[in-house]
Amino acid sequence: MDIFAKCVDFTDAKDLMATGLYPYFLPLTGNDGSTARYEDREIVMCGSNNYLGLTADPRVKNAAQEAIADLGTSNTGSRFLNGNLELHERLERSLADFYGREEALVFSTGYQANLGAVAGLAGRHDVVLLDKLVHASAIDAAMLSGARIKFFQHNDPEALDRRLAACPPDAGKLVVVDGVYSMEGDICALPLLRDVCRAHGARLVVDDAHALGVLGDGRGTAAHFGGEGADLVTVTFSKSLASIGGAVIGDSAVVQYLRHHARSLIFSASPSPSNAASALMALEILKSEPWRVRQALSNARYVRDALAARGVPVGSSDTPIVPVFTEGRTETFTLWRSLLDRGVYTNPIIPPAASYRLRTSFMATHTTEQLDFVIEAFLAEFANLPAAVS
Ligand SMILES: Cc1ncc(COP(=O)(O)O)c(C=O)c1O
């Protein structure tokens, strides 16, 4: 059996390309945050995670450029050996301070932060319990850990309670949830989940990838609920922080342990100077300009309310993520293409990632004119759908 045979047989992408409806890997030639260039046209970007609109901020760009000038383009090694910068440690202190926790540990991506945290803590005698809709990186992390994996009903503390009750009493138990779910935009029931974990002696990890810069004046899920957070938080720099990288944030003992046990930290090169510097600058801007958080939320609300009022099936959660529900693969891809042709960039989602939808997201720097343009484009397309509501 040739292990490459499936590659030759894989024609789905090619078939879709032939119809002009292939929506992935679009090569952009420009991007200033709220607009991007594709095929020599300017389009309104509603498909990014640049919630605070900081990727094109001159202060963030200058910080990246200065870091390159001072420290070069790459650290060419892991933080464990030659690739640790004082800049990484400054970023760690700033993150820990922002979250009101003892320590943080910077990884090269959010994906690796989740791998490092979960696989660093859990092993084959433990159980990792995952919300059914948790991000793929947490699932991969649980598989890598070798622990027993159990899924529980999305955002359902009672379902978690039942799953935990069925765990062997002597097993270590790690529960992993997202703060904000990337496809729905809904928020995890942190206080209730934490109480359930406590009752069973389980530890809770919250992935704040879409909550940092979004919830609780930007301070994440714990701040949103006005108090105590999870046992451990993971974040990414690739969304609100306009860079690439990730971190785990929590108690010193746990962070120090992960510093010496997280294989995705130890065996991968550290964030480049420009990535670390841009994340640090974006974090400073987030701290000093909380209006950005409010503006991203109110821009999303503006679009959500306008579409819902005209009968377009949108999600109801109050975050910058606005899913627009569709029916079936052909409708999803056709709608995506038509919107792109009108100058609106969205993300088409099909199972198994989530049920059919266009995922849209809004940022602090979208103008009202851009938002109105997006609303008009959706209304025009939904008017064309056979099942459209008036
Ligand atoms: C919830 C969640 N966690 C983790 C990640 C991974 O982050 P990164 O892009 O930094 O690897 C993502 C990115 O899509 C995410 O949505």
C-alpha cells in the first residue's frame, strides 16, 4: 500500500477550483487591516482576527522595524538555548501584569502554547476533558499528551460535571475550553465551569485567543466575569495583538514547570524579534486605548443588528464575531464568491469545522462607510437567495 496513494486520489480542491468557487489560500497583495488587495481590487476585510485593527498601526510597525534593526530577523533557535531575548521576558511580564497573574511564558504560536500547556501537564494516566467546540489545537494537544480524552456538550457545566464524575478518582483531570468560541462568537460559562472543576479537583485551562483584546475591556474572559479566572490561560498574539506568537499565563509554579517540560517551547525556534516587539507594542496600545475594544464590539453590533433586522440569519453573541448561517456547501461557496466579487472578504465554513456559515468579524478600525457597504452587500445577496426572507 503506497501511503501517497490518497494524495493522487485527492481531487476535491482541484474540482472546486474548476468551478471558480475554491475559497482557500487567496493570495492577497496588500492589507492595511480593514481593507485588503486581491486581484488588483480593494476589498473590505471581514474575515480576519485583527480585532483592534493594529496590524497597520504605525507604532506597531515601527516597533517591529526597530527590533529588526537591533536584533536581526530571527533568533535561529529555541528560547531554551540560544533564542531567548530580554524582549520575550518583557512581553511575559507585560502579559502577566495585564492578566493579574504571577507569570507568563511566551511560545512561537498560540497553537504551540496549547500543545505545550496541555501535553506538558497531562500524561497517559490523566484525563483531558474538552468542550465539543474547543479549538483544534486543544484537541491536537490532548492527543499528543497521551491522556484519555473525553468531550462534553458545548458550554454545558452539567455535562462536564457528569463526565468528571465518571473519571477514575486517582487520575489527574485537565479541562480545556475556549474563552470565546471562534466560529460562534459565544462566551464560555467560566464561573460555572470553574465551580464544577473545583468540586472534582480538576484544573481548568481557558484558551483566550479570541477573548484577549475583546472581553473585559480587553483583559479576557476572567475580567469579563469580574473576577477569578481559570487555573491557566493561553493566548495568541495572532489576533488582537497584531503579530504571531502565543503564551500561557498563570501561577509561577505551573509556568516554571512548563518552561522546562513544554516540548513545543523547547524544540521550536522562538518568536522573531519583530514578532515579539510588535506584540508588546500592541499590548501597550491595548492597555492605553480601551476605546478600541469598545469600537470593535460596537461595529460588530452595528452589522449584526442591521442584518438581523432584515431577516438575515446571523448569530446572536455579543463579540466581534458574527456568523451568517447558510445552507449547504454550494450555497456557502456561491455566497462567499458573490460577496468577494462585490468587494467583501468573508470566511466560508463547512462541516466538520462547524455547520455551514460565512464567518465574519469586525475590527475597531472599520469605518461606518465600510460597515454600511458590507451590510448592503449581504442584503443584496440574501435578496437573491431562493429562501430569502423579506
Ligand atoms: C481558539 C484558538 N486557539 C488557538 C489558536 C492558534 O493560534 P495561533 O494562530 O497563534 O497558532 C487559534 C487560531 O486560530 C484559535 O482560534
